[in-house]
Amino acid sequence: MNSKLKTLQIIHLALCAGVFLFALVTIFLNREITFFDANPKTTAPFNPIFPIVGLITISASIFFFKNVIEKIDKSADLDSKINQYQSAFIISSALLEGGALFNTVGFFITQNAFFLIFAMANFIFLILKRPTKDKLIFALQLQYPDTEAL
């Protein structure tokens, strides 16, 4: 079972690294022409679309993950529970990554650092989502014999 947790941790690291590296490249490319303006009138049509999408992906990620975890059959075997957890985790993380990348693209197109705030919010939620043994045990409400298999 430990290999499934390691796999999730590697996937998580890859998602985080992708967002971080893409943001670094866009910041590097726009470093001389970057500005910060939160006024929707001067940043239209991108503001408020990009920030709203970023916030929606955070909400959707949390909602989707909780919804799938609640539907896991408590009497199912450990492999089945972990497979469903993996699916929920990957889709939830992909939503967060999508929101971060979307706002980073908004920054890249407009050179407005305002969009990086929402990219950073998605990225922080993605980092905090890192799968650990304790989070897996808590989410699946595993008991003694199953916890030792991890």
C-alpha cells in the first residue's frame, strides 16, 4: 500500500512543480513590464473573469473531494477505498492546478501582477493538499488493521 501513497506524492510534486516553474518563467519574461492594477475598468475583460475562475476552482476542488470521500463505502476493502481516494485527490488537485495556471496565463497576457494573487491562492491550496499517511487515514476513517497496511 505504501507504493500508492508514494505515487500520489509524486503526482502532487509534479503538479506543484509545473505550476511553480510556469509562474517563474512568466514572471521572468514579464519582469520589466509588470504592473499591479486591481481596477476592473483598466483590466477589462480579464478582470473579474480570471480571479473568479481561480476562486471557483478552489471551491470546486474542496467540494468535489469531500463529496467523493463521503460516498466511499466504509465496508469496502482497503484497495477499493484507496483507489477512490486517489481519483478524488487527482481530480481535486487538477482543479487547483488549472486555476493557478489560468491566472498565471492571465498575468502573462496582461502583465498585471494582480492575477498572480489568485494563482498564488490556488498554488497554496495545492501545496496544502499534499497527501500524507495521516490525511489518508483521517479522510477514509481507517481503523487499526487497515492503518498498519499503509
